[in-house]
Amino acid sequence: MSRRKFIKNLAIIGGATSLTSSIIPISAYAETAFPATPDKGDLQDMFLKLNDSGKHLAYFDPAEETVTNPGMGVTGYVVSDHMHFAGDSSRKWKETEGDVPMKLDRNTFDEFIQLPHIDNLYFRADWRTFQKEKGKLTLPEEWHWMMEAVEKHNKPWSFRVMNCSPHSPYENSLPDFLQGKFKMTPYWQKGLPAPYPKYFPEYNEEYLKWWGELVELTGNQFDNHPLLEYTDIAGFGFWGEMHHWAEYSPNGKRENYYPGSQDVLDKCLDSIIKSYLDAFPKTPIALCLAARDFKPGIEAYKQGLVWPRRDSFQTSYSLSELMLSQGLTKGVGMIWEIIIPGASIQTDEQKRTDLMTKALPQRYFDIGSHYVAMGFNPWEAIYAHKNCLSTCQDVHRQIGYKVRPSIIWKRKNSSNDSEELILGLCNDGCVGIPGQLTVHCKFSNGQVVSLDLPLGEPESRNIKPFFLPIPKTISAQKKSDGCELTLSLKMKGKVFPVKWAVSKKQVKDPYKIEVSWIS
């Protein structure tokens, strides 16, 4: 069954209750999250009571090739704040960063959409690009190209509306109908597109009202889309990334400016996060790790209400970011922004001639990653496929989670005189599950038993047993008897079919594993 057909036939599960009052703590949203993982001590007690009379039914080996699935993959940027093409070095990339942004043409987009190592499409643009008048979205031509490709190629997608972009060719990112309505703070960023200074608005109640309207408009229009896998929280800071690193005079010192007291900024971020929780009850939302500077950000990470996102792996990457990247709660996705071909990774030719290794992409695999972007725009993604193909293949193969039943037992449970399957599930990926997996077991008489796994499990690089009862109505006398195993993933309020990451020598359809009672 295709992913599209599965999703269309599936009722979308409801999400968080709308909570808009500023006096309601952000932790109130956590009541819609998944239940806590059972205590490991309980599991150990259970193991002590088990007998070892189980019979091995089957073994399944890892997939040899890339296995794509929801909640993970290589991201391709359709439009971003970096619409410039660099070439093959960090120096060239920096030299072109101040160029006038390039306009994406249809031929380049059509080439980009066919790239084999791009799973998810991503669109990131200024507020003024998304909205021309109050109460209404005005989506650009490139957005419609992307959505046509989403439907035609069954591509997952995600997006961010930027409240403020230092790369904008305009003085600020506000839509025209809000120009002149706010006190503006000037700033400078050397080497980025003119004009300078640029400006960002005061984060007052009036601003939050209009930003909240924008978030509500996007949520109303896109939250129900079955292939929207996440949206980024923005509304505060440069690029919506929760910081204000810039110079605040023409030759001033670079600093992270705080445009208000801690209490005022906490209330601002609290309002923004809640606006996304209200507008996107079914879709995961991602929050840049710089939000750890604010109490509502930390609270949202602690409660598992948001997915952590980091703009890129840099020498400034800290221990606190490592903790957040790997999740304060299980079942969250980790999003890494970018790999710049020829700059943050070597070309295939450079790999042959230059013995120096790069930090990326290995750090993404070591820390854990569900998503990583290849290039900041279609030109860079195309260049990567032509000149950094080995890295594209490695990232595509290693990113995300990869679940298989390493060992399947069948045994009699002496405590209730019933039979059960024991699934020794293994995750060969670099990271845990971004949500909750359910195993569905269809027996030979058509009966189905489903088992919800603990949130985020199985974790990366381990094997863990899960117990699934066999109905007493099932006969195990015939060789043809057995079962069919399938997987589904719940990410917040959406459910997706999942492929088993099993060797193609052992399965014809990656969505189904057939197990016979005869080992």
C-alpha cells in the first residue's frame, strides 16, 4: 500500500487543545503528549520471571540500501535566505553570501526535484513573502511549484516563515501593511546583502497580535496536510532562530542583543510557542536550540512539546546543545539545518587528494539526526549530487532510524497458558524514533493484534524484546500458518506507514514481513 493511500484512508488523530490565555503555563500542553516510558526496573523484574522455552522462528538482517521513512531524511531547500551559489570552497561561499539573491527558475527546480538523495522539501522565506494583506496568505510562485511536486511525487515537506532575515534585500521583513507601525532597532551584519542598516521591530503586544494571526493562517491552511512533517517556530530573533547576533553600530562589536528584560522576552517567547501549539495541533513543531536562553523554551523541550533544531554543527556547539539535541524526552525528532557542498563537506575529488577530514557529516550520525539538509538552495543540492555524490549517498543511507526484527521467538506464557510472539526489535539507524511506533500483527485467520511501543523506541543500536499475544483462536498446526508484521508511526497527530529496514533478499515488500510458525 502506498504511503499516500494509507494516509488518505486513515483518520487524522486530534492534537493539543487550543490554549491561548497567557496565564496558562506552557506545561499544560504536555497533557496531550505520549505517556512516559515504563520504568526500566519494572522491565528487569519481568525478565526475571520469564522462562527460556521460546522457539526461534526467524532472523532478519539489515537493509543493504537506503530505506526512506516518515520523520527522517535528507532535506532539499526550495527557497531560503541563502539564494546564492558558491562553488567548491568556503571562501567562495562567503564571497557570494552578499550577492543579490538569485531567482529560482523552473528548469532548475525541475532538475532539483528529480535528485535521488533528496527526501523532504523545505521552504523558508520572509514574512513579507507570505503575506501582503491582513487576514490572508499570499503564496509565491515557487511555493506552488513545491506543492505540485509534493502531490505528484508524494514528497514530505516542511516550512518556516522568517520574521526577520539579515539576508533579505529589504530593510526589514515585515509585510507592507505593517510598515511604519513599530519602533525599529537598526543592526549591521558585514558581508550580507544590502541595504544596511537593516531593522527588526519591537516585540510588543501589537507585534505578537499580527504574528499570531500569521501563525493561525498557516495552521488553518496546512496543519491538516498529510505530508507536512513539521513546521519551524519563528517570530523572534534573526531568521526566527531566537537570537540577535549582529553589530549595532556601523563598526560596532558583534553581540547577542537582548531587546528587553528577561521577563519581557520570556513572555514574548511563551506567547509565540503557544500560538504554534494552538495552530498546529497535528503537526510537530521545531524550535531552534538558541531558545534554551529562555524559560518557555526550556519548558517546551522538557515537556517534549517541540523538536530541537540546530542551524548547523559549528565549533560553538555546546554540551547543553548536545543534551537538547538528543532529547530531554523520548520520541522527539532532531533537525540539523545544513551541509554546504564543497565547504562543510569535501567534493569527491577533494576526498581523493586532501587527507584532512571534515567535521561533517559524521558528527550528525554520532549525535543523532532525523533530518539534515543538503545545500541551502536547489543549485547547491544539484552541485552536491554531481560533485559530492559519495557523501550524498552516505548521508542518505545513515540518517534517521532503521527498524527490523532481528530475532522472532514464539513461546508459551506459563502465567496465563497462552502463546505469544517475542519480537527482538533492532534499530540500525543513528537515532531513536521521532514519535511512537505500533507493530501490527495480522494472523492467518485475518485477526489483527497491535502493540504500541514505548515512545521513541527502539533506540539506536540496540535490540529489545517486545511481547505480542497470539489469539487462542489461531491454529499453529499448518505450515502455512503464521503472521504478517507491519509498522506505523504516530508523530503528534498524524499516523504514517513505516518500511521495515530489512535486507531485500528476505522481503519482497518492505512494508510487510511474513513469518511462518515453522522455523
